[in-house]
Amino acid sequence: MSLKELNLWGNIFNSNILSSLGSLSNLKSLSLTHIFDGDAMEESIGLPAMKNLEKLHLECHNENGWQNLTNLKELTLTDLSCTSNIIQDIGTLTSLEDLVIDGCDVDDNLTLHGFCELRKLQTLAIINSYWNASLPECFSELTSLKYLDISYNNFSGNISMFKNLRLLKYLDISSNNFFGDISMLKNLKLLEYLDLRSNKFSGDISYFMSLTSLRELWLSNNNIEIPSSLAPLFNLSKLQKLYADNNTTYNAETEMHSVDTPTFQLRSISLSCCGDGGSFPQSLNHQHDLRDVDLSNINFKGDQFPNWLLENNKKLETLNLVNSSLSGHFHLPSTSRRGLSRLDVSSNSLDGNIPNEIGAKLPSLLVLNMSNNFFGGGIPISIGDMISLKLLDFSNHRLSGGIPRHLPMGLFIFDVSNNQLFGDIPSSMESMSLLALDLSNNTLFGGIPRWMGTMSYLEVLLMANNHFEGPIPVEFCELNYSLKFLDLSANNLSGSLPSCFNSLSLTHVYLSRNKLEGPITSFFNSSGLVTLDLSNNHLIGNIPNWIGSLSTLSYLLINNNYFEGGIPVQLCELHLLRLIDVSSNNLSGTIPPCLMNTISNDSSRAYFDNSGYDGSIGSFYVDVPIKFTMKCISYFYKATVLTYLSGIDLSCNKLTGEIPHQFQHYRDIIVLNFSHNSLIGPIPPTLADLSQIESLDLSHNHLSGNIPSQLLGLHFLSFFSVAYNNLSGITPQMTGQFATFEESSYLGNLFLCGEPLPKNCSIDGSSSSMPKNATDKGFIDMEFFYASFVGSYIVMPLCIAMVLYINPYWRQAWFYHVEAATMSCYYFVLDHILPKRFH
């Protein structure tokens, strides 16, 4: 046959068809892709007979190697699993000009020395294959290379072999483990595209001064030193894109360079994180074609906000100046910037008011984040003119006034938390398609609108620390398929929990510090709950047994309510629990022994996904703190800390019985508080198995026996109290952490002795009340005894005389009774004691 080109695609080919391809001896181009038939893939493709083949694309196995393919000029291998020998034998294809290997797995015995024979190669791409290998020095002999892409592998070593590849126009070695100095690349003067991202390179960017053909330079995620002025690159007149995030930015204002102003006109620049940038780079004042700018997380030492950046670049699409130590006022450009879609100037020191005309000048914004500054005044009503706006973050300012009645209507994230806003929630928000709404930490008041239950897209609702009152609307039950985060804590909400509120999508619920009443009738179908905080309310009844069905529950806080009854054993079915706080209730009964084995040891198992929304328009993160008592101090812990905190707090209840002894599977607990109950029995020595515990409080119970000496092995213990029990014997030796505990840790145990208590112990270890300064004269100081005896007899008559002198009635009664007693004694003696002759 005289067929010159053949493309086979799909899984319809059997092994006979593939093996017969060898008869196509005149074939010059062959493409076999998406051949999924297992038998066909293991068969010989008949390649050795195709001596005229010049172009080959394979997505199937070739176990016969590359014999006789001496004319092959283009080879593409994609999505294969090959032996290292098949890859190494590619070096026999000495006529190859283009070689592409994409997503091919090989064993760990791979060496690439055979590739050094491919002297005619102009294009070499080994990508997405994650090969563990080093590039041999002989790669420097591939001097015909113009295009080299070996990104997304595990190649390591230095890059000295590249210094002779002077015809290279495109070099991408990103996402590997290369290291060393970037000076090896300074002679590649024809380079137009250079990508060194995500390696371990070091050195100064000035080595690139000679690369005058560069159009794109990608350096992110290395240890390269980059001056914020960019002066070493001023002569790269063709440079359009510079991405150098996560390197070291430094201030180089005093350095002298041959070119004073940049000859390039950048379209994109990104230098975010980190370092001391000195003054804001004035070189950008010469740029008029910028589309994307990101200079976040660089310390510009309080420089004024570069309003000229918006003024000079009419094509600007993205401006990120997050956490850049900028100050001053934010001014808008003189004319509208309809191309600007993302503006983030959060976490600076900007002040003044947010310009009223911001909606008119920046009408096409998708993302507007000005949070964490010092803006005052009100929220501009022109925000409603941004019809494309998807994310608005004005949180953490000094904004006052009410929420504007005119707001964008699209799918929307709205965050105005941590301000000084007041008033009610405007009814105009009912027509908004909200994904997330954060109004927390303001002074808003009124009832929670019933129409909020109609927001079918709402995933995050945060309204904590305001003055909202009244019940939780029963209409919230209509959010059962969308709502994930709910925080209404620290308000004045009252009434009972809606029984129909059982959202399947709920993951975090915070309703603490309100005035909610009645039993827990909600959440029994919320199987995805991770956090349930109902603390500090007026809830009553028993802890429901169905709580054991919340299989993902990690944080349960129902303290400071009026719950009664026992601790349900169904809690033992929650194997992801990290924190249980049921303190300050009216719970009774014993502690279920299985509860000690419930708390998860592995912090990585504690699912605390705090991303309220993460999509194409950006991310909205939720970090609601939880209040928990540790070491006798109540703290608010946020999500990043909570994943490392585990504990049980059963304090201030009416629990009885003994402390369970099963602690062997619960070694990572940090806090254990059983104080202020009526527990009896000994302190279990197995508490010593809690090797990571930092706070242990067993005070105010009826525990008896000795304090186990095994507790001395708790090397992280920083708070310990067994005060006010019935303990006896010797206190633990004052070594290790126990050397830091004072007398207050042991007070109220009459039969306990030893340091730091004032009681010494006798030889047998029993308690002795003998003072430390007692002498050999005996236990009683006789001189002190006589002095106190005489003093008592002097003070008593004086007190009686003073009382009689002050109160005449008592004085009259006193003398009457004294006279009557005297006469009675007289006649008794006269009649019974004296002889009759004296009568």
C-alpha cells in the first residue's frame, strides 16, 4: 500500500489490526491514540517494518523498541506506562528533531544518558511524568535545542549543562528539584521564555541583564533576590510578563545602574511575598500598558497609596496590593476604568472615606476587597451600580451608618463585619442572590427577617455579636439544602430552636450566648455537622440520644445551660470528637467509661474546613472562634488552633461514681476537667497515659486515696488541681512539672501532707499537724499554753462587765440571777453539808 499518513483513535481496534500495521512500509506518519483494549495494547504494533516512518504519536504500549526507525523525526508519547529500557532506547533514534513525552510513568532505574545522542533535537518536552532522575552533563551537547520543557517532574541537581544551549528560545524547567545559582543561564541570549518556578534556585536577578530577548520571565517559589526597583531588568526592552512571587524582595534604592528608567512596557507583574521593598517602585510610574499587578505582602514602609497606578494604566484588569504597608487616602482615577475586574487593597493602613463615586468609576468590578484598613464614613450607595460585583469585603474598618438599600443583585458575597454599622437589615436585600453574608460584630438590631429563609443559594450566614432579638425564624427550615455555616452567637435571640431546622448541608452551627429556651429539637438529621455550639443559653431537658448519629461531629459545646439527666452513651459513637464541653449544667449519674476512648487522637481526622466559598471569583473564609476553658482561663480558639486542641470538660455538674480507668487509647488529650462534681474513689494511675495533657482539674469532688506517683511522668502538664477532696498521703515529689505547682493545687485535703503544703509527713507517710518550728520539748509549747490560759481568764470577766455596763436590762437580770444562785447555794450548804449543831 502507498498510504503515507494514518491516524487511529478509539478502542475499537483488536490486536490483529495493530500487528498488521507493519505491512504499511511506506507510511510516514502514524498516530495511535486512546487505544484502551488490553489485549491490543500488549501486542506488537509492527513498528520495526516501518522504515520510512518520520512522525509517530503513541498512546499504547510498544514493547519491541525502536529498531529500524532510523528516519523518525517526530516522536510523541503520551499517557503511557513504560519500562526504563524503552525510554533509554529512544537515544537510538538519532534523526529525531522533536521529542515529546507527556505523562509517561517509568520505573526508578531510569537514566537519560542515551538522550545525549540526539544531536539533531530542536524540541524536547518531558512533562507531567514525575521522573526521579538527574540530567547528565552530556545534555550540554544538545546544542541544536531551541525548545526545552521538562516541567512537572522530579529532576534534581544543578543546571550547569544548560549554559551551552545558546540556541534556546524557550526554557521551562518549573516544578522540579533543581538547585544552585542562576548565573548558569546568563549566556542564553536568545531566550524569549524562561520559567524557573518552584525549584530551589538562588542568586541575584542581575544575571538576567544580558537576556535582552526575554518576553516572559517566571521565577516564583525560589530563593532568588529581587530588588523592588527592578533596575537590573531595565534594559530588557521586550519584557512583557514578570512573575516572581515567593522570593526575596529587597530595597535597592542606592544601587547605580547603566539605565535609569525601564525600557520595557510590562503587561503583568507579580512580586508578592516577601521582604522589605523600601519605597513603592517608581519604575512602575513609567508603565502605561499594565493589565495585571500583584505586589502583595511586601513592606513598602508606609508609602502613600500609588493612585497614579490606576490613573496611568487604562487597560488594568487586576490590582492586588494586599498587606503592602501602604497608607494615605484611596483616590479614584479621573475617568472610568471599565476593564478593571479585581481590586484588592486589603490589610494596609488606608484611611479617610471610601469614595462615593467608586461604583461609577469602577463599574465592572467582580471582586472589591478593601478590608482591614481604617476607612470611616458610610458604605457608598454607588456600590449598587457595580452590576457585575460578586465579592464585596468592607470588613474591619470604622464604617458607620446603615446598610445601603441599593446593592448588586447577582450571586454575591457580602462582608461588612467588624464595623460600627447600626440599624436593621434592609428589606431590599431580599432580592439579592447571596452566597455568603457576614454582618457580625456591628451594632445592628431588630429581628432576623423571615425573608432570609427564601435565599435558596445562601451557604454562609454570620451575624454574631449584634443586638438581634426575637426567635430564629421558622423560615430558616427552607435553607435545609444550601446552608453550611450559621453563626448567630452573642445576640439576644430567644424562643426555642425550630424543630424543622435539620439541614443536611450544615457543617458548623454557632448559637452560643443567647437566650434560647427549651430542649434540643433541631439538627437530628444534620449528619454532616462538624461543630455544634449551643453554650450559654437557657436550654433544658436531656442531651438527646440521637446525637450519636452525627458521625462527623468534632466539636460539641453545650455548657452553661440547664440540661439534666445522664451523659448519653451514644456520645461514644462519635469517633471524630475532639472537644466535649458539657460543663455548668445539672447532669447526674456516672461518667460513661467508653467516653474516655471517644476523643480522636489524630488531629488530622478533625475535619474543620473553614472555606465558606471557594470558586472562580475568589475565596471567602470563615474563622469563627469557640470559647473553651483551659488552665482555669477561658479563651476563644479559632480554627487553626482548634485542630490541635482536644479535651473533655464535665465540670460543675452533679456527676457521681468513680473516674473511669480507660485512658490507654486517648494519649493526645490536652484538657481534662472533672471538677465541681461528686466523684468518689481513687485517682486512676492510668491518667499517666495521657502523655500530652496540659491541664488536669479534679478539684472539688470526694476523691480519696493517694495521688498516684505515675503522674510525675506527665511532662507537658502546666495546670494541676486536686484541691478540696478527701485525699491522703504524700504529695507528688517536687520534680519536673510538679515543681511548678503551688499549695493551691492541694488545698482542702486534711490528710494530705508534704511540699508545697505546710504539713510535714511522719516516717510512715501519715499526715502530721506539728508545726515546722516544733522543738524536742514536746508537741505543746507550755509557755504559750500558760499565757493563753491566763489571758482567757482576764478577757472573759472584762467582756461580761462591758456587756452589763452597756445594757441595764441585762445588768438587772444578771444581779438577780447571781443573788438567786447565791441564796440557793447557801441553803444547800446549810441543810446538807454543815452539822446540825451549827444550825
